[in-house]
Amino acid sequence: MTTTTGAALIAQSLKQQGVDYMFGIVGFPVYGVAHAAQQAGIQYYGFRNEQAASYAAGAVGYLTGRPGACLAVSGPGMVHGIAGLANAEKNCWPMVLLGGANDRYQNGQGAFQECPQVEAARPFSKYSAEIDAAHRAPFYVEQAVRTSIYGRPGASYLNLTNDVLTAQIDEEDVEQPPRCPEPPTSLADPKDVERAVAVLREAKNPLVIVGKGAAYARAEQEVRRFVQRTNLPVLPTPMGKGVVSDDDPHLISPARSFALQNADVILLIGARLNWILHFGMPPRFKKGVRVLQIDVNAEEIGTNVPTEVGMVGDARAVTAQLNEALDAEPFTLSADNEWLANLRESASQNQAAVQAMLEDDSEPMGYYRALREIADRLEPQDMLVAEGANTMDISRTVLPNMEPRKRLDAGTFGTMGVGTGLAIAAAVVHPDRRTICVQGDSAFGFSGMEVEVACRYDMPITFVVINNNGIGGGVSEYIPGKPLPTSTYTLGARYERVIEAFGGVGYCVEKVADLGPTLDKALASDRPALVNVLIDPKAQRKPQKFAWLTR
């Protein structure tokens, strides 16, 4: 008779279901799970905080289509992991949070770190369950993984009690289900597809909006083919960037406000009319705009704005259906169309305003000038992570994305502090590509200690901290005798010294002339590097026609 432990069986089951990466912190009662995961062939990365580890697990799900796992100790550790669980659920990214727990016979007795973890996870996940017996671990793991990737992707939680983890099981009593296959591809009703094409054909001011759902679905070839055949203008959401390359002439991101306000028909491909798209409502959108929507989740159809044609299905498959419909009845928007001309004029005006800021060599430098040096060095295959309010927002317009799934940022949940965890996930999944993580100083402070993880695992990530001494803006000097404003941090903080403490390379830059050469050295280093860029504390985005929050 051959025996195994519950911990080993859980690790083997995760590997069986296609979970290749695990991030976490060991402690009671999950030491054995981490060791067993490594023995099962799962790459395990020890973090400094469960929050960052959980962010990494969600990012792996987005990048690979199979959930990353986050391993957390009981009680406080699992609660920290809820941050990434919620982030993954809001972003529709598959992940599995594994939370250790006390022996079940101690429930209600005030056990060490006793916590209602299954209940706590439930509002932030698609699936939340406790493994009730060690030999049933494969069943629960398969359910958690399958639920996370089927339908609208999302997060799963499994509660691992100490008695289940340490239980000895006869391997003959274990039934290991096969690996759950990739999600079944769902197609829209052909009649709905034909209706959508008909509406687009009669539109005067049509617009295609591409979201990260299209990127997740690997729909880039189908979307690009559709756009090229129809000559329709395209606007990406932040992580929809790259589905259509930023250098594609159909992309009209610089004319975003004009496009949204004047489009009479909008085709949404894997994008939701939530706060990122101003709920699809006036004044940001034209009143009465006709909406055509492709979404894998039927409940999303018609959210906030009634949908004229809802196409429920996989973004890649349904866009292919649109292309097939065009085979039967092709149409192309004329190159000299007035709508396209107006979009180009609006884009040109905005680009001219930004260009002046990109070329402004005054010191201390502003966001645009600092980010331009990064943009000049980006390669199409680079993994780009961006977070921080102004830093992230401005980077969307300055830092190009030529390929899909190469940009990670705060996402739908608007989570600050995700950057370092996302960067580590990107480096783990794509070790053959450069990973560049651009963060504001406030954003870096949430999880800056995680640079130690990058150093410990020899990940040559280049971190760039855009340092303006505060949240949204700081000050250049303190006022004597006045309390420090809550939005202001230590002036000129030397964040690069954090990474130096762990064997990484740190640089501090104040002069415009020094930034480019310093970035070159950091990117060429075979060690993790951090470039601390001191900018004007009063630097801001270019003037915006609308406030960021639509009311």
C-alpha cells in the first residue's frame, strides 16, 4: 500500500489541472503544500506579502488562460490574499487562492487564526469551498480550476484545513479526474451577427471598442482582419491595447473623447460599459448611441445602456463570425469619409498638444518627458506594467503597445500596489522577454519590498519609479512648523536604495540628459534594476475636457 498526504494530493491535483505557477508565503498550516507543489513540477515563488502574491496569481491567469495559484497561511494571510482574489474577479482573470485553516475539530474553540474564510471569499469569487476530506481533494481542485476558466473567467477559493493537509491517504482510494479541457467555444446566433453587420453598414459614425476580453480570448487576428476589411476606426481600453497595434492607422486613441461623443453605432468586443468607458452614457457618449455587444457573459449584455444587438459568445469566435458575414456581404468605410476625417483632425490636435510636453526639456521634468524616454526604448515584445494615478494614465497615451497581452495595469478594480506582483508574474511567464514596470512613487510604496523577490529569483525586471513626492502631486519643500500634508511623502525619497539592499542595481535621475543613458544601463543589466526618476511635484496630465469620473 502506497500512501500520500493531503498536501501532496492537492499539489498533484493542481498540476493535473494545468496550474503551473504558485505564489505565496509559507507558514501554518501550508508548509507542506509549497514543498509538494515544487515536487509536482509547479514553479513556486515565495513572496513577502500575500497581497502581491495574489496579484501575481491573477496576472498569470490573464497571460496564460490557466489560473495561477496563491498560497496563503490561515487567518490574516488568507485575508491579505482576498485583495488579489477580488482583483482577479473584477478583471475576469482566472486564479485560485489556497488558504490554510485550523483543524476542523477546533472550529468554534478560538483556534489559532480561526477565521470564516470560505464565507469571506465568497463575495469576491466565482467558487468558494472547503475540501471536506483529503481523498476528495482532486474533485475540489478540478471544480475550482474549471469554474475559474469556464464562462466568464474569474477567481476560485479553496480552504485547506490542517487535518486535511496532514491526513495520510491510500493512493488506491484516490480518483484523479482528468485535466479539464479548455473552455468550450461559444458562438453567437448567426441572425444576431447578420443584424450587427447590417447596423454597422448603415452607420454614419461607426466605432469599434476593443477590451481586454478580446485580448484574453486571443482574438487579435480576427479583430485585425475585421478592421482592415471594414476600415472602421478602433478605440482600445487600457488593457485592450495591442489587440490592434498602436501603430495601426485605424487606431484613433488620441481622438478618444471626440470618438465617444460622436459615434452613432459602437461595436463592443470584449469590453464592458463600466466606469472605464463612462457607463456608455452622456455626456461622454452620444445620447441614443446604438450598441452592438460581443461578450462571453450573457448577463453583461445591455448593462447600463440598452443593446441593439447582443452577441453572446467567445470574442475570437464571434469576431470570426463577423468576418464570415462580411464574406457574403462585404462593406468598407470610404477612406475619404467625413467621420474618419474628423477623427484624424481631432487626433492630430491632441497629438500636437502632447508632443510639446514630450519635447519639454525643462527641469524638474514632467511625466510626459520622462515617459518619452521609456517609449523610445520599448520593443514590441516587451512586457509592460504600469500603475499609479497619473503615471498609469499618461503611460496609456505615451507608451506604445504593438502586441496584445503585453500591458498590465490597475485594471477594472483600479487597484494600486499591483505593479510589482504583476511584473513578477510577467517575468515568470515570459522569461525570454524584457519586463518593464513603470510606477508612481505612491504605487511603488504599496509593495516595494517585493523587489526582493525579483532579486532572489534573478528576474532582470527594470522598475521605473516616477517620483513626484506624493499622491497625485507633492511639494518641493516643507513649510516650517506645518504638519506634513497627508498627500505628501518624503521629499526626494531614494527608492533605488531599496533594491540595492537585495543585490539589485539602483539609479537616481534628476536631469533630462541623464535619463536615457541611465535607462539603457538598467535595461542592459542582467540583474533587477530600479530607476528612481525625480520629477516636478506639480506635474500633471494635459488639460482634460472631462473629469475622469463621469457623474
